[in-house]
Amino acid sequence: MAEIDIPLEDIVTLVEHDKGRLCAVKHCRNPHLKHRKLCSKCKQRVWRVRNPGRNSYHQVKSRASRKNISFSLTYDEFMAIAEASGYLDAKGRGAEQLHIDRINARLGYSVENVRVITASENSRKGCYEKKIQLGDGRWVMLHEIGIGLPSSESPEEDDWIDQSTLSDIDWGSDTDSNCPF
């Protein structure tokens, strides 16, 4: 997706300030550089509106970097995934909004390991990947002790927690447990 050619006046309201070196965006009081009308903050906001694909790519990439997760997707690979799924039009925080998900959380962002899912699916997957502390003090992932996601779309239709697996685990006493759940 190339840069969207939107006139600056359609993105922000420009005004003339009495003081010469202020940003030309209405209600912005930040100073701008001599050769520009906009301050760096407003210029960045305009760039984000004009470049939604690059903005989303950089957001996902920088978040992976902050969390020390490898990121091997190129911009073109990211855009192919985003355009095929409608990610750019429906991304967000709502339950039915779309997220970029790593299929295997232990691996980084690569073409083979990413998919687009709804926020509610991502949240459910995140709960599945929670760790619990066993009686001997070890922390393990739930799926490592045989507790997995349901095979059907609705958890009510599938008894997906193997109760015998839970009863075999030494959970320790309630007083010495450091489990956050």
C-alpha cells in the first residue's frame, strides 16, 4: 500500500498564529523548525494518516523489539498478510477487532508463524498460554501439563480440560502458593 495522497488541510486544520514560530495546526502550541509549517509531533500524525500500512508495520515491529521477540517479516510480507485479511481496516482493541498473532508464542514474527485473529480469540489464546506454579515450585505452561485449547469453536461443546491431568498434579497447599491466579 503506497502513501495515500490526502491534502494536508483534510487531515488537520491549519491556522496562522500571531507568534511566528508556532506550528500551523489549530490548537497546537509547539514550535516548528524554520523551514517547516508543522512541528515534529503534528508532522508524525500526518505521516501516520497518509501511511497506514507502514505505520502498522512499524508498530508491530517496534513492539516486538521492545519485548525482545525476533521479527523477520518484511514490509511486503506484512502487507500481503494485512491485505488478505483486511487487517488495516479492522485493527483495534475491541473484541471483534483484528490482531497480528504469533501461532507459536515461543517463536518470533515470521511468515510461517503469524496469522490475523480477532482480539477475543487472541485473549483466549493468551489465557491458554498462562503459566501456573506446581507444588514443587516450578512454573509450567498449561499446555505442557496437558491442558489445551478446545477443538470446537465453543468451549461449552467440548470438555477440553482433562480432569484426570489436574488431579495428578501436586498443587501444594494454599498457604505456600505464589500462584497469581
